[in-house]
Amino acid sequence: MTNLADRPNSARGDRRRRQLVDAGIALLDLEGWPGVSTRAVAERAGTNPGLIHYHFGGLAGLNAAIFRQATDLIVGPMVAELLAAPDERAALETMRNLLAQAPAEEPGSRLAAELIVGAMRDPALGAVLRDELRQARARIADRLRALHPDWPRGRPSGAATLITAAIDGVMLHYMIDGDLPVGDALSAASDLLEGRA
């Protein structure tokens, strides 16, 4: 069998891979991981199930591609918004706005929950999420280093870890309880930043 890495890329092959991944993400969002089968993805993509093996080496490879793309869809925009904020207070306001736009019952919330479930059940998917979160923390730590060049060496990465964990925690709680007082939590965080707590 030809190694997947040795196969030449073509525009048509790239389109087909995107189509299969998009179909898998849609199924993941609708039905969770149990709904993401070779047959269901191929059917939704309107293609032959054999192409999943051809392009991804099987369902496990497709699941990893789905996982990466879904993580990018959820984590990427949030990290980009946070990095664009001029300071921590503006980043908190950005978070407030992002969470206000994403009600707990929104489909993306289901997708986020399924990523966590998948990472917990499958070590290979867990490794993908771990790597994506490490990259997000590193980008946030780099931004904090630029904002606070006087901070001790480990503080930016420690703060980035707390920030990402807090975001994950608030999002998880918000998915479970749509009435969560997110605004109050972010106001408390703002008070802590300004030393008023």
C-alpha cells in the first residue's frame, strides 16, 4: 500500500479531503462521535466510503483530521480575538462578547463537548487536543511576554495556563448551565486584574 504521505496532492484530492472532514464535523455536531462512521461520513459527503481509507488511511485518520479542524474552528477564533486585544482588560471584554454571542445550546457548544469526550476516550485524539492547546497557550504566553517584558520568566506561561483553563472552565459550565452568570465572573476577573478584589 502506498504511504499516505507519499501520495501527491492535487486540488481535487484536497477538495475531497475537505469535503469528508466537513461532513464528519457536521455529523459530530449533530450526533456526536457515535454518528461519525465511515458509511455516514461518505453518505453525507456524497462519495464512496473507500475514499476515506484512500485519503486518511481509515476512520481513525479521518477522526484525527476532523478533530484538528473542529479544534481550529472552536479554539482558533477565540485565541485570535484574545491576541488582538491591546491588554488584559480588553481581552476580558472580548471574552464577555464572545460568550454572549454563543448560547449554551448553540451547535458549536455540542462540538466543543464532543472534542473533550473524544479526547478522553481516544488517546490519539487526546494527543491532538493536547498539542492544539499547547500551541494556544504558547501564543498567549508570547503575547503576555510582549505586554509585560518585566515579568519573571515563568509567569507568562503560568498566566497563559490559567487563562486557557479559566476559559475552558467557563465554557464547560456555560454549556451545562446556560444561566451561568458569565458577566459577573468576568467582572470579578477584571476586579482582580485591577487589584480591587
